[in-house]
Amino acid sequence: MAELLTDVQLTKQVCALLGEIDGWEWRETGQAYPESVVGVHYGAIKATPSRGVGVRVYLTGDDLDESISWRRMQIRFRGPRNDPTGADALADAAFPLLQGLSRVGGISGISRLSMAPLGADGNGREERTENYLIILDNPEAEASEP
């Protein structure tokens, strides 16, 4: 019988989805990214390339009575140096891919909850975070339905 996605599997699934955006790349093995792409990172964004996206689960919930499991995921966007629109533009590219995504790879649905501009890092790269609610497919509940 199928099982719920683990937090690791979910994070990698979202990284892989983001890596499908034109000009973005997900390298599960952690290899370095060239400056020509937006590097998608599991967790913290590495120092290079300048543009990057970090993905991390930060809160979980499992209601066994209702057979529902959810995760909150934070996605951090970092734009190129000295571009005040950089982080916002990256978030704008990710939003239509994630918002409303349904029945994909163990994910029942995704919706954005909030965002926060973080300002520029020490290298002049604007940053922003977005928080998403992800409802997981529950294979046990599906198996028990008539």
C-alpha cells in the first residue's frame, strides 16, 4: 500500500517542480549551479549562483481522525545583485506553477498563505519568502473509500 510522502520526499518533489521552470534548475545531488540558471536548493540557498530558490518544510499536521495530512513549506527567493525586482520576479514565476496544483506526485493541493519581503542580503541581492500550505494525498483514506 502507498504511504504519505515524507518531508524529504515532499521537499524534493517541490524542488523538482520548480526546476521545470524555464531557466531554473534542480540538481538533487547538490552539484554547483552556473550563474546562467536559477539554482533550486533543498533548504538554504548556497552562496552561488546569485539567483536562487530554497525550499523547506517548516510545520506539519496530521489529523488521524479526519485522515488529512498537511505541511507548510517556505520558499525563499533571492534575486541577482543590484536588481530591486529580482526576488519578486522569481516568486512571480513560481506562483502559477504552485498555486492550485492538484493531484501531482502525492500532493493533493497547494495554496499560498503569505509572503514577506526580506530586503537585500550583504551582496545586494533582494530576498523574499513565500509560505505555502500543501495538503498531501492520503493513500489510506483513498483505499478505504467505496
